[in-house]
Amino acid sequence: VVVTATETLGHEGIRDLVWDLEPYEADLVVATGVVDVAGPRMEMRPVAGLPLIHVEKPSYHGAKRSGKRAFDLIFATIALLLLAPVFAVVAVAIKLDSKGPVFYRSERIGLDGQPFGMIKFRSMVMDADQQVTALIKQNEGAGLLFKMREDPRITRVGRFIRRYSIDELPQFINVVRREMSVVGPRPPLRREVENYDGMIRRRLLVRPGVTGLWQVSGRSDLSWDESVRLDLSYVENWSMVSDILIIAKTVKAVIAGEGAY
């Protein structure tokens, strides 16, 4: 039996319900009214004889954040060393496939609203940014995002490296430069941030991530509202354990190639 309207039943009503359920093999669950708060942040504490739930504050500073930074630096450094041969092969493939640089810098907004240049392998033609206006009517992205499943700007090599998220590997350089984290919210564009309301701006309380809940939950197939909800949930509840689990799920999502285009 699930009780969601505790204010309607009141203390006596819930007590009577507990007594009424005693003869039956039924569990009683009482909703707290708190949403998108992870279990480890909630603790039952008796206050004045009443069982109350204490909700811990989100962790944005202190030793926990320092531990995350140390993990980011070690993980990104090892990843860059191990992926060096992959970088070399992809760089040659990009140069042979189309004219232009190997890397592409995209301005993104990071921690506390500070802009930075996010590094990716170039997967589109050189003047891709100038073609957005002409393609805007064909936008298939959710909310403020611009996405097309069959984007004509994407090169042959670009289509392959985007499907398996290989184009995002250079972002580990941003992690080493303290502009990004291994796990975090999706790195937003300036035009997205300019249209944020007060709630969505909470995404900027932590560094954006190379991967995150959005990456393991559908990526480009997510609706705008769902993408925002996942990012805010991560900001409020992140922990080292959850980061490791997200990294493990990312490997599975990348191999499947779902939601990547």
C-alpha cells in the first residue's frame, strides 16, 4: 500500500492504516514528497518523537570535490596515454577524408558559467557552423539542441567516429586542463545557457562531463526535459560510486551506438 497524500490522512489516519494492515501480508510505503534526491542523501532521524527524513546538502565543494578532481586527472591521463595509437589512426583518416584540421574546437560553457573551447575530432566539413541557419528548419533536436539524423555536413569518417563517440575522446585533454570532468552534465552551448531559467542554471554548479547520465540514457534520443532532468539529478546527487557506474555503463552505450548521430 502506497500513501502519497500524507497530509490528507494525517498522523492518526496513517496510524490507523498501519493497524488495519496488520492482518494482511501487505507492506506500507509512505512517499516523502522529495523527488530526484538519491537515497544516500536521505536519513531517517527522530525529532521530538516523530520520525523525520533529513536530506543532506548537495556536495559542490570540499574534500569530496577534491577527490573527484584527483580521479579526473588520473583517469584522463591514463586514457590519453592508452588511446594515443587510436588518436594517430583517426587523425590520418580525417586528413585523408576531407580538407581541414584534425581537431575542432566548440565553445561551451563550463563551471560557474565560464566559457572554454571543447576539443573534438572534426567530423564535419570545415564550414559546418555557417550552414546551421540554412538547415534550422530540419532540426530534429530536442529543445534548444540542433541535431539531424542525416546531417549533410558530416563526413564519411565523421559518421563512423560519431556513431561510436570516438570524436569525443579528445575531451580528455579538457579534463586535464580542468575545464571538464570525466563524468558530469552535458557541455552546453552559449545559446543554450542564454535561454536557461533559474532552475536549469544549476547545471553550471559542476564541471561538464565527457560522459554522464545523458550519455547512458539515450543521448540524442532524449527529450529536452528529460535531458535537463538527468543533468540536474546528477548535479544534486553525484558521488564517486555513481561516477564509476556511469563510466561502466558508458562503455556499453558506446558499443551499442544507440542515440548517437
